[in-house]
Amino acid sequence: MATFSSFKAAITLAMLLVLVTTSSAQLSTDFYSKSCPKLFETVRSAVHSAIQKEARMGASLLRLFFHDCFVNGCDGSILLDDTSSMRGEKGATPNRNSARGFDVVDDIKSAVEKACPGIVSCADILAVTARDSVSILGGPSWNVKLGRRDAKTASLSAANNGIPQPTTNLNGLISRFNALGLSSKDLVALSGSHTIGQARCTSFRARIHNESNIDTSFARTRQGNCPRASGSGDNNLAPLDIQSPTSFDNNYFKNLVNRRGLLHSDQQLFSGGSTDSAVKAYSNSPGSFASDFAAAMIRMGDISPLTGSNGEIRKNCRRKN
């Protein structure tokens, strides 16, 4: 009986691997080469305009792709507004008063629809937008795999449970990334996205006032804009990378080595644990960080895409057709 159970388990695992491989195999870098040849130039132009208006927007658009992929896969579900019958992901704790850039995505979708109506999914627009945000701010570029379709629903509970919190410890971070098929190395590389963008006081208050694994001068500086008392200055912002918050570089890792990580989850990557060596390596080699980040972004983009006849191509990213 044990042998039969083991055999059944092996068959089930094999089938799961085939399904995962098949879905990601249907993604390709030239998916829209004939159906929407102006896709890339259309998206990049819109992203460039948005970043020129507000440099922080690049980080916000990149974050939307992360938060989309970590909840039931890269399916554009984060973009869906609540309805009378569905509470979506925008109101989840990691996204509420935090996730932003939805209007910019609307503008990009409108521009793409003018170029090729009904062809390109919102999920794919997020993937291309993330790549362009990084490269426009000085980071690496990569060939984006495309062919995702859009989810028809979203999940508040899945967003609350699936997106790592700023208070998450190293083991929790590794576990969540592993559950999505991403390695500890991917975790460190992808966390380097915090070389751009800002965070709200509520996300780092406990770290700057209570933790010991923090540079005292850095903590004092941050305390000036984020008081200890809850409810005071909750929405005040601070750069995730104190050195170059609008440039995509490896200063984030240098900050961690110097105990200047803004979030608890950031500093956990360099706190005497298994990821210390990767952080140290990236702090010394911007080139290896750039190449590993690009590779990890491609892997993250492969998480559970809807392909073939699954899902739909939304006309409006905020609601299903």
C-alpha cells in the first residue's frame, strides 16, 4: 500500500510539473510581434512620460507587478476594482493606501488599445511596464515573456496571505519565495528592487525605534519623520534606499551591509543568516546584481500565468469584460 501511495504521489507531482511547464512554455518573447508590433514602443513611451512627471512612479509600477505575481500568479488581478460581489486585492493590507500607479496603467492600456484593440492583456502590460520602469531608471533590461491572459476575479484573502510583510523574518521570506518556485538567491536579487521607491512610516516605525541591528545615525534620521507614537505621521514617507532612491543600482545592498535597511524584512537579508553572502556579493558587484535581477524577474513572471483559453483579454484593466 505504501508503495502504491508513493507511486500515486509521484504521478501527481509529475502531472503538476507538466502543467506548470506547459503554461510557462506558452509564454514567448515574440508573442505580439505580428498582432501588436508597436506594443513595446507604446508602453515605453507612456512609462517614460509617467516617470518624468514623478520619478517615484517607476518603483510603484514595478511593485504592482510583484504584488500581482505573488497572488495567484501574474494574471492582472491586482488591477481589478471591488464589485458588489467581489472584494479585490487593492484593499488588502499590503496594498491599501500603498499600491499606486493604477491611473498610469489605465493610460498605458488606453494607448495600447488604440494601437491594437483587444489584443494585449493587462497582465502582460504590467510585465512590460515593470521592465521599462527598471531600465528607464538605470537598471538592467531583459526580454519579457508574454502571452498571459487576465483573471476574471481577485482575492482579498489571497493578497493578505500571499504578499510578504515588511515585518517578515528571513525564514518566512525564504519560505514564501520557495513556495512560488523562487530560490533564496532570487529573493535577495528581487529584494534589490528596493533600491528605488519609498515606504510609509507605518512600515518601518517598529524597526527604527525598537531594533538594535540598525545604524544609530540612520535610525535617528528616520525617527525625525516617523514618531514612535502610532497615529502620528503614519503616512510620512522615507526612501527605501537612502543613497539613490530614484536610481536603480546596487546601493540597497551597501545599505544593508551598513545596517541601513529601512524595513525589517530588508535588514533580515543581512543579519547573520544564510543570505548574508549574496547581499555582500551584490554590494560589491553591480553587474552580477543586474544580471541576476533580470533573470529572477523572468522567473517571477512565469508564476502561474493564465494562457490559452483561460481568463480573458480585458478591455478595461479595472473590471472584467
